[in-house]
Amino acid sequence: MIYELRIYRAAPGRMGDLLARFRDITLDFWKKHGIEPVGFWTTYIGESNQDLFYLLKWDSLGEREKRWNTFQADREWIDKRAETEKNGPLVTSYSNSILTPTEFSALR
């Protein structure tokens, strides 16, 4: 099992819209494409309250590449995402890391 940590920096004033897109649109597409989220987090106390963190789990890098690329190429997803950005982008930057659990990790 591997995990992918993605961190999105919301555009000023757009965190609510970003959260709504995940809740109302993205999760349905992930389900359609077999993408399994572990969880989502925002910053309660910390450097920036404009960051959305989420963790996805994958069986392998090959599975991740196949499922993520199919999701990204889904025409309906592309159209829905564009619709959510008609007033400007929701995200100013993002990062992602592929993580492997340690032998003592609760998530394995």
C-alpha cells in the first residue's frame, strides 16, 4: 500500500468553493474511477488556513497512474471542473508526495 498526500492552496476567498467542489463533484468522479480517499483536512491552527490536505491510498504506482490518468481525462470531469472555475481558479498552487508507511505506522 502507498499513500499520496496532496496539498492545495486555495485562491483568496475560494476555500469554500474548493471544499464544495470536492464534496459535491470530485468524490463522485473518484468513486466512478476507483480512487479511494483516506481523509481530508484543513488547518485549524498553523501556517495557513488556505490549505486543503488530503490523502489517497493506492495498491501500487501502476494503479495510481492508471486510475488518476483516466480520471483526469474524463470529459465530464473536465467540464464540471471548468464550470466551478468560471469566476477564476480555485487553487493557486498544489503539491503532492507519494508516501510509504513505516513498519510501525497505523496505516499500512
